[in-house]
Amino acid sequence: MIRKSMTGLLVVVFIAATLLFTASCQKKVEVAPGPTEAELQAQREKEAAEKRAAEERARAEEARRAEQERLRREREEAARMARQAMEAMESEKIYFDYDSSELKPESQDILTKKAAWLKANGEYKIKIEGNCDERGSTEYNLALGGRRAEAAAKFLSALGISSDRITTVSYGEEKPAVTGSNESAWAKNRRDEFVLIK
């Protein structure tokens, strides 16, 4: 029994000594204090400011893209309108009476519009092509086509278009607009056509 008590006492002393030894070997770990409330508030404000700045940058970028898109659409619309105006300039012909190079009032109106367009678009020149119907000799029709082209050229010059921007050519009866040997076909072939040159 004494032996058992001694063994028990030894175990208790051993455990106590072990506990004392491990307690003395432990280093004291100091826990660093956390950020203060003021530091946390400053961090929150910084993050909020960064977020606002990022949102402002995104809005500015979106506005820049929208402006670029608006300008692109405006350029495309301007180019489309310019193409239409050019097509109208070239497609609108003037017509003459039989054996005449005198400009009709409606032809003068068309030429006045063409002169306004040419003034607004100084980079273009214009070629006037005189044409005739099939009646008359080749030589006569070439001369008549030339007079028709010159009549339009003189009218444009009188409206302020420099003569160095205007050229004329006569095709006589060589380039009919329509085929046929009747007044309807002949009336469409007695014409001046216009070609823009850049």
C-alpha cells in the first residue's frame, strides 16, 4: 500500500514538474492590437473614393464611346447625303428641242441647282456630254451635240463656275439613251449628260 501511495505521489510530482517545466518554457505571445476605429473608417472612405473614381471613369468612357458613335453616324449620314447629291447631279439630264441648242427654262433650273452644288463642292469638276437623236449626218450631229454641251457650260460659267472646272464633249448620235425611231425616243436622246470628276 505504501508502495502504491508512493507511486501515486511520484506520478503526481512528475505531472506537476512537467506542468511547471512546460509553463516556464512557453513564450509569452503578445497579440497585436487590431486597427482602430479611425483607421477602419479611413480605409472604408478610401475604398468608397476608389469605387466612385472607377464609376466616374466608366461613365466618362461610356460618354466618350457614345460621342464617337454619334460622330460616326453623322459622318455616315453626311457621306450618304453627299452620294445622293452626286448621283442626282449626274443622273439629272437636260433636254433640247429638235435641231436646237437653246436651253429651256426647266433646263436652266436644273443647271442652276448644279451650279449651286458645284460651288459648295469646289473639289469637283464637271464634264458635259452633248447628245443628239439619229436624224442628221454624223458631222452635223457632232457639231450640234457640241453646241448643246457649250450652251450648258456657258450657263454654268455665267453662274460663277470657273471655266477650268468645266469640260465639254459631243457624242452626236453615237450614245443614244434609248433606241427607237420615233419622237418619244428622239426626245430622250436630245440631251446633255453630266459627269463629275474629282
